[in-house]
Amino acid sequence: MATVQIPPTETSRAATRPLAPSGRPTSLRGASLRAVYIIWYRDVVRYSRDRFRLVASLAQPLLYLVIFGTGLSSSLGGARGGGFGGGLLDYKQFLYGGIIGMSILFIAIFSGMSIVWDREFGFLKEILVAPINRSAVAIGKTLGGATQAMVQGLILLFLAPVAGVKLTPISVLELLPLMFLVCFSLTAMGVALASRMRSMQGFQGVMNFLMMPIFFLSGALFPLRGLPAWMDALTHLDPLAYGVDPIRKVILRGSGVPTIVTDGLGLSFNGQPIPIPVEAAVVLAFGLVMLAIAIRNFRVRD
């Protein structure tokens, strides 16, 4: 006996749509936007409640700034007759921008660990089977991790007097978008990598393999001028280098360091310093590419 196909009615279509809090059917776009907010809010709440993690994440930047910075500042001061960068700034002042970049890097990258954790305990599967666009998971996780890293960077701004740096209101306003771009891009990279990982051990291994070269080649600890050709090429491939350099320029210029000195410490192309807007555009482009990869990875069914 032949079966009769009954076309779906508007009532049956509405029954399959996700419901809004009011009980009415909502669109896929609206449900996805709510999912982005919920995922972001969940990560932020978990971070705010983990007070020990927040305090412990400040230990390494303080260690570098106070001990490492003071020790090398004394050595360079004695070797070069009282200063760093031509004697116009202290090494701790130079190091301060790199410490902010280092802190953002570690928090942003390891925020992707929550994806592996949620996958192992089944929470991620519940999200992926929900009637939402899977891109919402990648966007929500990226924004959540970027917010955590941004909070960490803002806390480090209060350590400016420890490094002998003076931050003006204009400097802070210039730093905020630059710091968020770095937070967004590095978190997107962590999410893109974590979206294909199946174990915590595998994620930690890959991150430890990537983070140290990214950190050391970013110019956080030393100027990016006068390097060997092979190392200079690697620094230009490092996304964090395009974030640390403009952050350091804004900080040092706000502290009264001449522009010719700040330009001589960072990235250059054909001997000319790369402008801050160009560096910001590179960081943004890298973040968007990483986010696109993360979205594609989440859309591939497990």
C-alpha cells in the first residue's frame, strides 16, 4: 500500500523550533545569540568564582617583573653604564609591556582547556545537540576566554608603578582596544586547537609546545632589532609579536620615552617600524582566521 506524504504545516514547523523564555517559538538566530551569551556568561562566572586561580595567575607575571626584571635591569645598567635602550629607559619599563602580553597569552590559550573538559564530561555534547548554530559555541567560548584574559591584563595595569611606568588616561584608552584584540586572537587560537582535541593530556602537550616559542619570539623579553635573519623571520610570523609591540609603544610613549626609542625596539619591515594600526590589523586578521577555523571544527560532527 502506498504511503501518503503529508506536507508539514506551520503548526508542526513551530513545534520543532526552540522556545524562548516566554514559551513562544524563537528563530534559530535568536537561539544562537542566546547560546553565545550563556556560554560566555558561564565561563565568566566560573572564572570569577575561582579566586585561587585569579591570584595564582598573577604570581608568574610578578615573578618575571620583580625578580627577573630587577636582576637584568641591574646587570644591563652596570654593563651599559646605567640604562637600557640607549640609557633612556630601565629594563623593567621595557619588560612591562611584554609581561602584559605573556599574561594574556597564558590565560587566553588555556581558556580553551574548558572545551576539552566539557567534552570529557559530556557538557559539550549537550550543547552541540541543541537546536542552535554550532558557530555559537566557538564564538561564546572565544568571547569568554577573551574576557578572562582582558581582566587579567587590566589587573596588571595596576602594577605600572612597580615597573616605573606612568600610565595616563589617554594611554589606558589606547591600550584597551589593543589588549582586547590580543585577547580575542589568542583565545580564538586556543579554541580552534581545543575543538579538535579529545584528551586533556593532548591539549596540554600541544599548548606547551606552542606557547613557549610564541612567548619568546614575541619580543617580550628582548628587542626585536639586530637579530639573526632566521630569528627575525620567525618573529614576523609570531602573532603575539604584533600585539606586544603596539602595547609597549603606547606604554613607553605615555611614560615620556621618545618615539625614536620605542620604534627602535620593535618589529620593522625593510628597516622601517611597523605602524600601530597595521599591527592591530594583523592581530585582528589572525583572530578572525582562527575563529573561522574553530567554527568549522565545531560544525564537523564528532
